[in-house]
Amino acid sequence: MKKKEEVISVLKEKRPHLIQKYHITKIGIFGSVIRNEAGPESDIDILVDFSDEASLLDHSGLKIYLEKLFGESVDVVPERAIRPELRTPILSDVMYI
């Protein structure tokens, strides 16, 4: 289980690489990690916005890369794919890096 500060630090360091390799325009953390409520079974919830040139391979590649980087399960959620009923809670919770 990673702490919020650790996840933020790693994402800040890797952000330029993530933008270039996976065609993201924004990245943020939301969910239990950002609220300091993560337990042993919690995953790391990452909200991203992909550029128009991104592909499905970028999405799956980013998930695999982040899971290897953190050594934990990561849920990569494209901002455009948030269900309407979850949009407000997620966007009010997110901390962009």
C-alpha cells in the first residue's frame, strides 16, 4: 500500500516520460490513496486524459507500466470515460500532478 506522498512524488518524477510515451495530457490521483484511506487491498486510482493520438495500446501500456512501477494494482481511468453519475465525486476528489 503506497502513501499519497509517495505516489505523488513518483508521478511528478515520471510525468514527462508518461506524457511522451503514453500520449497523456493530464494525470491525477483520486480515491482512497488521495484521501489517505487506502488499505491493504486498495488499488491506486489514476485519472488521465489522453491526447487524440493515443491508442488503446497507450492505455493498456500505461496501466502495465504503473503497476510495475508501484508494485501494486493500478486502475487507469480516462477522464472521458467516467460515467455521468461518478463524474462529480471523482473530479472533486482528484489531485492533478
